[in-house]
Amino acid sequence: HHTRAAEDAVTRGLARIERWYLGDGWYTDGRPRAVDHYNGWAFHLYPVLHAHLAGDERLLARHGARLEAHLQGFAHTFGGDGAPLHQGRSLIYRFASAAALWTGALTGHSPLTPGTTRRLASGALRHFLDRGAVDGHGLLTLGWYGPCPPLVQSYSGPASPYWASKGFLGLLLPADHPVWTDPEEPAPAERADTVLGLPAPGRLIQSTAADGLVRVHNHGSDDQPADEVLPDDPLYSRLAHSTATGPVFEGTADNHFALLDGEEASERGPIRPLGAGPGWAASAHRPDPGAELPGTAVTSLVLADGALEVHAHLVRGAAAGT
């Protein structure tokens, strides 16, 4: 009975995340457009690890191929200093961002060389250990580097940062595995300037080798529910996120295009992706300053090349004086 109940729970879970699959190795985090780190440390980790441990070759082939596709782009989101992208919820899990990298190496479903996998995973761990993530008692704090109350979710507790333990998944690999014996290789962000369009999540990844910085231009993720419009969340709604910057929770919004209706600045609200490709990404939204500006629409486009980026916004239907 207990075995059947467990199998049913797995089946229900797999069916649920199937509804959230956007394609090309990317999932939304429950809401229609909420792309974040749960891709790696949950939606790929659990199905692939379950299939691997259970010996379910059919399930492993299906979800392993998705993981491999995910890692093609995800590997480009780590900065040259090891920093993961500062975007989305549950950032107090920190180097759990390495979970998908290790899962790919463990199961053989990774496009990355062993040396690249270890460079990204060890770099993420070192990034936080060198910047005060552990307190005087040797414990991970509720934050990013040190404590950071705005990053703490309502479901977070004192031990919540220990989801970061997923970053040690590589310890399941034996000592003679190439991921341990091969020399570390430079991270993708260290090798060459890169501009990579990801249509499924509506992202344009832009990195520069000279400084190792990664910017991810966001034209597909807003964390808005299907049945209402909530205030913008800067961890999801900004036009760009990076490995070197965090969100502004109060005051003037960062990386945001707004229309002014009197003194009130419009918010982005739900985003409609218009695509992403070589050097570009675009989206549309209806600006919302608390009550939607009637008949007003904004189309946004970013072009990127090397360290250069150009943003253009086409406003339609705005009243005179807006």
C-alpha cells in the first residue's frame, strides 16, 4: 500500500511539472511565466535523480534530454567570479544552483566537459564562502552573502538555507570520476564574449570575458498569477538581472521602463514574450500604474553585441501628457 501511494505521488508530481514545461529545457515555477532557479534545483533535479536511482530508463531518457538542453544555456549564467544569477525566489539556497550541473554529470546527461562542470560548481561554492555566507557559528545565514531580510520568503525558516546542500550532489561521484580528475576549465563567461538568445524562457544572455560579468535580459518572466495582476517583484520583473547586481526593493525601480501618470510610475505587470534570437529579445506589456492605462501598450526590444546593449520601447495609445 505504501509503495503504491509513493508511486502515485511521483506520478502526480511528474504530471504537474509537465504542465509547467516551456520547452528547450526550461520550466516555469508554477505561475504562467516565472522562470527561476527552481529549474535546476527542483524541476530537473528530482525527476532525473529519481529516474537514475530507480533505474527507469524511459523516464531518464525523457527528463535527461531536457536537463541537457537546460544546461546548454544555464552554464552561461554563472559569472567569472563563480556568482550565480541573482534572480528569482529562494535565493538563500545559494550554491544549490550547482545541483543541475552535478545531476548532469552524475547521470551522463550534460553537454559540459567534466572540467567545466567542476569549475562552475566549485566556483559557486567558493563565491559564497569568500563573501561571508557562513556566520561565526559556521552556519549559513538567511541571505545571499550575509543576512538579507528582503530575500527571506514567508516559507523560510532558520534551516532553509540548507537546501544549499544540493550543491554537494557531486560527492555521489567516485573519486576517480573525470569531474574530479580532469583539470578545471574556464567557465563559459571567462572564455569569450557571448550573446545567447533563449526563446522558451524569453531570455537573452550577455556575458563579457574581460570582466566575467553576465547579464540576463528578461523578456519572458514576471511571476504574475493567471487570474490577477500583482505588484511587480524586482526579482522577476526587471528588464535585466546580472551576476553582479541585486534588486532595488524600495525607491526608484532599477532596470525598468515606466510611464508617468501624474506622479505614479507604471509597472510592467504580465509580460507577453515576442521571441529571442541571435543578439535580441523582445516582449510586450500593458503598463499598470495601479489601474491600467486604458488602451496603452508597450513593446520592448533589446539588442546586444559584446559589451554593448541597446534598449528600445515603442509606446502605443498613451494619452497626451503621459
